[in-house]
Amino acid sequence: MAGLTPTTPQPEEITVHGQSRVLEIAFSDGARFRIPFELMRVYSPSAEVQGHGPGQEVLQTGKREVTLLGLEPVGNYAVQPGFSDGHSSGIFTWEYLYFLGKEEQQLWADYERRLAEAGVDRDAPMAPPAGHGCASH
């Protein structure tokens, strides 16, 4: 897997906290993060969220109350969460989870900026994809 090296910190403990909606993960280098499910969902590494190239990212909204329905292992390098909104195609490598935890404050700031630029609220329902509106049928 690209980016994974023998020095990439490995998770030693992963706990899903359903009530507080955070994934707690302790790494082999001593780092411990409590990553909100909303942050994971908003920054899912899936093509559905990230697009298929630069500039194709889809701004996620209405994810504050999202929960995890499941967390499946993917080999020895990742997990694949199933979210309560039906999203389940993101594969979160250990490296990516470490990044989310370490950069959480900056990622929230970037998300808030993108919301403001789009003129939408964090809790707004997701807009249908362009060209897929039911009114056009």
C-alpha cells in the first residue's frame, strides 16, 4: 500500500464509542486520537467523497449525527467503516487515520472554510449530485 512503511505507526487499540460518536485509536508510537465519526465521514477517502481527481471533491453536509454501524478490517493495513447514512466505501488506512487524528484541528478549519465558501451550513442536507435531480425526469 502506498505510503505504508515499516516505520508507519500501527494501531495497538481501536475503540468505537457509539454514544460520543468517536473512534479512539492508540498507535505504536504512543499517539492516541479520538476521531469524531463526522470528521471521518466528511473526509472519507472514498471516490464518492474525494472524486476521481483534484477539484472533484464533494462537500459533505448533514453528517454531525452520523454513527458507525460497523468497522471491518481490511488486511493488516486498514479498516472499512459502515456509516449510518449508508456510506461504506471508504477504506481508512492506519496512515490515513493517524493523519485525521494528528491534523484534526486543521481539517475542521478547512471544512468550515469550504462550507463558508459554498454558502452552506454544516447541518444542511446533502444536495443531490448535479444533473441527478428528480425534477429533470
